[in-house]
Amino acid sequence: MSSENEKPGGGAVGGGGAEQLALIRETVRKAKVPKAKPRTWRGAALAEVLPVARVVVDKGGVHLDRFFDYAVPKELDADARPGVRVRVRFGAGSRNVRDGRREGGGLIDGFLVERVAESDYSGPLAALAGVVSPEPVLSPAMLALARAVADRYAGSLADVLQLAVPPRNGRAESKPSPPAPQAPPVPDAGSWGRYGNGAAFLRALAAGGVPRAVWTALPGPAWAEEIARAVAATLSGGRGALVVVPDGRSAGRVDAALTALLGEGRHALLTAESGPEKRYRQWLAVRRGSVRAVVGTRAAMFAPVENLGLVVVWEDGDSSHSDDHAPFPHVREVLELRSAHDKCAFLLGSTSCTVEAAQLVESGWAAPLVADRATIRAAAPLVRTVGDGELARDEAARAARLPSLAWQAVREGLKHGPVLVQVPRRGYVPRLACERCRAPARCRHCSGPLEAPDERDLTCGWCGRGEPDWHCSECGGIRLRASVVGARRTAEELGRAFPAVPVRTSGRDHVLDSVPGRPALVVSTPGAEPVAEGGYAAALLLDGWAMLGRPDLRAGEEALRRWIGAASLVRGQEEGGTVVVVAEPTLRPVQALVRWDPVGHALRELAERAELGFPPVSRMAEVTGRPEAVEAYLASAQLPPDAEVLGPVPVPATEPGRVRRPGAPPVGEVWERALLRVPPGSGSALAAALKTAQAGRLARGGGDPVRIRVDPPDIG
């Protein structure tokens, strides 16, 4: 109750009836104060200590990317602690002020960041409408990480917090978390001994060190157990560990490995399959310090692990690691930031190697963690190639799109176990390349990919310039090639070719997790390959041209990653495992597969991209929207002096009846895309300029919206 609302000069107790009536009215009025909670706490006394709360409101616009001050009513003083969820009134403006207190506006959610004695804002403050829950869910460390992620990706803090903090579940919040278990003993090196510095890496983790490594895992199923041993070594030193994998199947394998090594209750599994209540309960156990190890998919990258000692990314090249919600962060980059902010160890692992991973090693930020060549040759299957020339001459190839070598590999493999057949899924639309040497067709001005939307005129997919007189810079050829492959038809023909053998399929509609070790044909799209008991006897990697010819800068890297991922499920060469890849043998990714040298391929790609100014050596951003909106945005943006604008070019329209992909224009709308490229060292300046321009545009409230994405995974 504010002092001006109290009645002065009341008579003595037992006085006249009028005085008693006034006292009753005053008591009733005081008793009604708490009922004003949903409104404005009108007349309520403020907290005596630190009466101002700084709140980040749940408004994602970058023009609102700052803290807002609110008054803390005395009755909320105990619960209004930093990190809790609150409800506040927002958008009232300066007109609705009563008794020195701002009123009105709509109720929205937010997080209380800190309590201070005075506000920097000179005008009247609105009061907190309420504390949603006294459970602190936003720590200072998580707030600092979210701020760094928002700045890197030209986004708002509120958008990052929506990704970082899961929705509240009251039932899960009301249940206490179990006590934290004792630290486990230091595990032995196990299969880490196959790598040159594997045992030393585990010893460093157990001793509280902060090693950073890019790990090229050997083929086979041991990678999940090796991650579990790294987590156990970190826990043995009293620190926490976080593992992020691309999908639920991979999370299940690491979950099973950790349970087998440490037992139940020592780690949390954070995946979408868990359901909101169970997932939030597990998240709270991590936040409260009851669990210090986390395994999960993309959203787990923000898990609030206490005393974090190790972050692990598995298969960083998988597209699932890139979030489809603003500001579109990538798991690898977020965990790099966490490693730097929390001063913890970093492990990036894959059976393949991305260009970004190679760059971490080349820059000296991380050390390589690889096995020697003899160990690799013993663990990897024998890889054989079939070129386009053999396909054209082979009678078997004309009958069922399989060369004789593939037929022989299937027949021999089915004598000893299941055979895997990897076929590109429908929708792989290859880019154009030289018909003679298969070199990608690129623009002479910006090195972007050439396209032929109307099957006649060549244009650049980046800058939009025409290329009427194209010729190959490698061999001088003037003819181009593209192909479109149907995966379903290939699977049907394989079934007819081997009628006595059961055929199982795994793809987008139905993904198998595992198959028995009995003879069978397993037809799978890339990334959906099930694990076979005892490993596959053989594998066919069909239609390699379709994967290598995709309209994507990462086509070769992605094809090699998919091939190695499938070939890693095949038995080693010593056990007779064979892989047949149907692709031009002279191409760089095919040769890397034959030699089982993903690191060498990534290093060569990195050197080539540095020469051409491609990511990740340069930094890029993507601006998409209606043509007039993109033009107005680019005109208002104060870009760095060394920024280069490529385009705009039209964005492929969404066909009626088709599922709209993230970032694609709505049906019936015409969008354009512009790419902004800056050299190394200017990425932060570019992100800041993009954010400032977007904030100014939103604050003015004019024009159609534009979509900003820093470091887009697919630039053509």
C-alpha cells in the first residue's frame, strides 16, 4: 500500500461507530490488494531492496532486443529472483500512467534477468504482473551464451531463449529431482587405444583438462561406446558432459552405451520422442545439478549442464544440426562458443570430415584425433568403383541399372549376410557439369553454380548473370550434363532381380533402426541406413552422379559423408566386407572413398574454397523476401566496406499441393534472394550491420518482412 492511500488520524480503538467503520473499510481495502495481481498492482508497495527487475520479454523482433525495467511489488519480492519466468504488461506506452505507475498493455511472458536498485529509465515503470514459477531456469552463463549466439547470427536474444529454455510443465516442475550420484571411476581407454592420441585424450579429460579435438572415427559401431567413455572420463573428474547427435537413432545408441558403461540414472536423454513432460523433467534434473551428463538432439545444445567439462558433436555435417527457427544457429558453432565461454573440452566426431572441421585443425584451434593408415585399412571394407563407361557397355546394367561387378558383390554378399543398397532419395536434382570431365559448371564472375531453369539459357544461381558462351575451364568442353534418378524404381528392380531374397526398405516414411544378420536386401535412402547385426556383408552405393551433381556447394563433401556413413556399416576388409560405388572413378570424392581418406578430401576442399572465396573461409549471409523488400533492405543496410552483394536472384516457387520447405516462399508469392559475402575477419561486422538494418526496418514498421540467415547451410 502506498503512503498516500493511507487515512491519517484514526481515533482510538473503541471510539465512535464512524471511526470503526472507517477502520473496517481500510482493512478490507488492504486485503483486496493481492487481487490486483493480473492487472497493475495499483497502490501496492514495492520491494524495499532492489525494487527494479530487468526483464527480457518474449518478443522476438530485433528492434526489441534489450532489457526492460519493471517495478517489483513487495508481495513478489521473495519469488522474483534472477532466472525465473515472469509475466509482464507490454505495449502500454507513456499515456497510461496512474499514481506514478504505468498501466495497460498486453500480458506476455519473459525472464527476470537481474534485480537492481534504480532504473536507467526516467519515466514511470509498470509492475511485474506475476511470477509464473519460482523455479530459476535461466542462469547467468546461459544468458551470456544466448547473447553471444544472437549476436553471431544477427538475431534477437528472445528468439535464442525460445530455443534454449523448453516450455514449462507444472507437473514436472513440482516433482523433486533425485540427488546427484557420486563420480564414477576413471574408465579404461577401451577402443580409444586404436587412435594415436586417444588414450591421452581420455586422461586429459579425467584430469580436468580442456583438450579440443577433431575426431575421425573408424568405421563400425564402436563410436557410441567411445563417446560414452569420453563422457565417463569427464564425469570421473567431477565435471559435466554434453553430447549432441543428429537424430533419435544416434541418441539411442549413445544412451545405450552410457547405460551399459555407467548404469541407470547418471545421464539425461533429451530428444523430441521423450514428450514434453518427461523432457522437461529431465531438463530440470540437469538444471538442478542432479544429472551432469546429457545426450540429445539439436535443442540439447543449450542444456544447462553444471560445471561443464566436455561438449561433443557427432556428425556435424548432418543438416539436422542446423536449426530451422530464427536465428538459425548450428550446433557446431554453438558448442564452439560454449567451449570458449565455459572453458571446457571440445570433441567434434564423425566417420567423415567436414570442411569446417578441417578448418578448426588448420587454424590450430583443435588437434586431429585419427588412427594410423594400417588400422584404417584393417577396419574399413574394400571399396571398388564402376564408371559411367562400364555402365553404358554392360548388358546387366541395361537390364537393371546394375553393372556386373555389383551383381557379383550382391550374390557373394548374400551368402554371408545382409546387403545394403543406398539409393538417392527422390528430389535430388543435380546441378550442371561438364559432360566430358564432370567439373561443375560455374559462373565466371562469382564462381556460383550455373543453372538452366528453362532448359535453354544458362544463368548463375548466385549473382543472376547470364552465361551464353560457357565452356569448361578444366578441359574446354562445351556440353553439359544433368540427370534425375528415381530411387523407388531402383528398389523395385532389385526386388525383381532377387526374387528369393527378402527386401526391406528404410527411408523418409519408415526408417528402420536395425536389421537381423540374416541374408536380405536392405534398400535405403542416404542417412536412413539401419545397423545390421554383425555388419553388412556388402553394400552398393548406386547413382553416385545424382549425389555428386546436386546444386550445392557441399555436394562432393555431402556425397562422401553419405557414402562413408553407409560403408562404415559394412564388415571390415579382413572379414570380407565389400563396397561397390557406381560413380565416375576419377572424381575426387570417389577417390577419397576408395582410399578412405575423408580428412584429405576436406583439406583439399578447404584450400579450393579459400582460393575462390567460398565459405567457411569467407562468411556469407542470405537475405530473402519479396523483390521490393529485398531491394529496400539492401539499400538501407550499412554493410562493411569489403562486403560483396551477389544477386538478387529468384527463389524457386513453392508448387501448389507440395510441402513448403523452411525458408521457401508461400504458394503464389515471388521471392528473391541476395547473398552477402565478406572476407575472413568481417563476419561480426556483417552480422551487426544486418541486425541494425533489420531493427530499423521493424521499428519503422514499413514494408514486407525479409528473412536474414547468417551462414546458410545451402547456398547453391
